Amino acid sequence: MSPPPSPVLDIYIGYDRQEVVAYHVLCQSILESASRPVRFTPVNLANLKARWARDASPQQSTEFSFSRFLTPWLSGYSGWSLFMDCDMLVRGDIADLFNLADERFAVMCCQHDYVPRDETKFLNHAQARYAKKNWSSVMLLNNARCRALTPEYVRSASGLDLHQFRWLSSGDDVGALPLEWNWLVGEYDYDAGARIAHFTRGGPYFEAYAHCDYADEWRGTLQRTLHAD
């Protein structure tokens, strides 16, 4: 008889030295409203050197552009895990997102259909345009069905092969999540019901985006992150 599933929600977050504060504020926003225990794992290149390395690409704007796809391997190809970019603010119970997990799919994500408004984004990084852009910024991964994502494959596969889920046998293996779980700030109009605000163009910790939608909420969470009494 197999053991019952763990009550702990496994959350992997991309860690980038350009946005250190973003990682910690995102964790705080999750902790404040999660109704189940959570376990955070930063996907940090500095911690992966012993097994995985890949030269940076001129097209990538974050250190975890490719290493995010190591999440199933880091999870031991077991259970469900959530990967998130760090430039996000969770505005609801993250357990509600895990409750959407559907065994019919290998991966579930918000299936955006948009063209970015700008040519550049934070820190003057180029704003790449490609099909399925930002689908991989929030991924609910059914790890046992993601065994193609070995460190060797992730190290050598092209960016489009990874981000467009070509490592799956069929597009039918990708399930859709409601867009409220990856609301693209500055690309979509403000929505009070957004469950995850994604500062994809640049977070309020950058001067150029200090007054973007949800910025005051982010700064409020920052202050609570820094709280000591």
C-alpha cells in the first residue's frame, strides 16, 4: 500500500541575483495566506553547480530561464510541484492552485495569448516574442510525467524546446489554468481578482516600475517581510 500524499505543498521559485528582494517578498506573500504547509526551494544556479551548468544565452533575462525545468528532477519525479518566477505577488491561498492539479496532464499553466507591448523590459533586457510566452512562468508539474526533463536534457535543449513544452509527447499533455493565477501586470488591465500578480515587465523594486499595478500591495508585503518586534 502506497503512503498517502504529503500535506506539504512543494514550491520552487526562480532565484536571480538581479531581484533578490523579489524572491523573499514572494515567499512572504505565500506564507501570509496559505492554508497548508509550504516548502520553498530556490532554483539558484549557485546551488546547482555540482550537477548542472549551462552557458548563459544573450536572450535570457533571468538566471533561471532554463534551470526552472529542473523542478521535476529536484522533486525526485514524484508528486506535484509548483514552479514560479520570483517577480510575483500571491494574492490568495496557494493551496487553491494546487487543488486544480489534474492527473490527465503532465504540466498545467496559464495559456497566455498576447504580444508584449514593449521592446525592452527591466534592466533594459530585450523583450523576447515567441509563441507560448510566459506559459512556463507558473507551472504546476506532475513530476512523474516529466521524466524527459533530466539535467542532461535541460542543459542541451533549445530555449524554445523547453518553453514551448516540446519535451512532451503531445500538446494534449498541457492543461490550462485560469489566467488569474498568472496575471501579467502591465500587459493585462488591473483586476482586483488576480490571484498572482506577475511583474513580467519589471517589478516595483525597480524605479521605472515603482508605480505599476499592485505596487503598493507589493511594498506593503515588503514591509511585513522586514518586520521584527
